[in-house]
Amino acid sequence: MGVHLNMCVSGRPFGLRQMAKNGKHVVLMRDMADTMYNPARWPFVSHTRGTELFTQHVERLICPTITSDQLIGGKTFAFSEATAGKKRLQIVLLGDSTTEASIPKKFAPDEPQFEDMLRVKLATEGDLPPCDVYNEGVSGEFIRRLLDTRYDKAVKTKAQADFIFIRHGLNDAAKVKDFKTAFPKDFRELLARLRQDHPKAMLIPMTAIPYALDNLHEDLNALIQQIAAEEKLTLFDIAPRYLAELKKNTDGLNYRRFSLSKIPGNLRPLATPYVVHEGTEPKVVVLDNCLDGLFGHLPGWAGDRHPNLAGYNVIVDDTAKWLAPVIRGAR
């Protein structure tokens, strides 16, 4: 225990790393430690969050952690809210798999993810207040399911948001009966609940990203634009920028997720290091084009159009460019 966790506690010759390396059964008492961190530096989080991140690093790579109550009883120690520093803008992202980014999180867990890069991109503007970004997207989710199952836990209980981005519609179109009637109704119900639970937040409907040059979701996006106009909300149209990047590199913004059974038997040894067991059958999953030279000739090889890290960084860049002047105007 002690200070600073990211310096002496971990790094001195008698610190966590060296003792763990020498086979000692060492643990960190995580509520009795603090870090030396400047929120104006990478990764641009609050001081409290910076300590949490380094604690996670310790748990992942050095040793287990405990809290003081496990040793002496009572309650765990917690710093006051003042420790976190200045009040930070709260940004919430709602949506489906194209918001959640589950595959990049799973296969590149040490890379900055969608919400991290958006926070950092806003910080690079230099004149904006610090921001926290919460990604509440869930794969397969549509608005009705969000409202009926997760809303109270995932959205209602969040700290009061300043900006809430809403990017739903793809799953609604596929899973909701009488979509053209039900989707606007569900969307408006979501907006009503957000207005009640986050009254200070700017609600920002977003268009869906185009999956491919021949799949632009024009009907869906027209409906989203109509809802935004009727609700007197400012629409963030992400589709044109994403489409422009797709035209530069048709398959450069999506990962490859391909059934192993579709790869010829003689080529499967080449795929072995990339096989994961998802659902009912094994799949080959990579985040980029590294296997295109081997399997790019197979029909449907690049057919999964979910964004990879490059795709999410396009969304990050356009979102930050859209949001930065809005934040300035609200100050």
C-alpha cells in the first residue's frame, strides 16, 4: 500500500514487480494507494480514473489486489469527489454493435478503444473542458430491448450527462415488426425518458454508418432525419464521412470474421492461429487485411461489415469535429 502506486509501490527494488518476480505472494491493497498522474496528459482521464487504470494494470500483469476491509473489517476507503479534479463533461454513447465495438475490444484489448479515442481526440483540441466518454452500446440491441431490459441500470443511473449520442436503427429494422411505425414510436419513448433522467443533456440522433458502397441505409437514415426534425433535435449525420472513407478503401474499415468451414481444408492450417470459437461453429477473426492475400479470393471473405479500429477512428474523428464547436458554443 502507499504512494505512488505507479512509481515506488510498483517500481522500487522492494516494490510489487520485483517481489512478484522473486516468487513472493504479494498483493496490493488498492484502496490504500494513490497514483501520481496529471489529467492533462495521456490518457486524459480524471485523477481517480487514472488510479483505477493503473490498478487494473497491476491486477492484469503483476499481482492480485484486495481492499482494507478484507483485512481489518469496516468499510473500504474512498477518496472524495474533489480528488477527481475539475468537473468533466459527461458524454454517453448509445447504440448497437457498431457502437459497442466488442470485437476490437476482445481482439485488441490493449489498444485504445472507440470511447478512449474520442476522449483523447477531444482533449487534443486544447481549449475544451475535459470529457468522460461512456460507451453503452450493446451488440444486437435495438431501442425496444434497451428500454425494456437495460435502460434503468445502464442509462438512468449514469451521472448527469451533457451529451448523449443515439445511433440505433440497424437492428430495429431487422428485428422489429412494423418497423416504420414502431421505430419512431420507440425512438420517441427513448427520447422522453432521456429528457426526464438527463434533463441537461443535449440529445443527438445519429445516422447509421453505411456498411458498404451498395448498402447505404438510405431509407433508415431518412427516417432518423425525420424523427430528429420533428423532435427539434440537431442531427449528427455520420454517413457522408464514413462513405467517403469507404470509397477510398472499400474493405479497409471492417474486420474479417469468416466461418472456418468455408475455408478449403488444405488452407485451414494457415487459418489456425486466428480461429476462435463463437456460437455454434469456429470462425477466423482478424481486425485488418493481414489474411487477405491468403483468403481474399473466397466469396464473402470481407462480408462482415462491422468497423475495425480504423473504422471506429473515422467515427471518432468526425464526431470530435462535429462536437467540438458545439461544446464551445455551449460554454
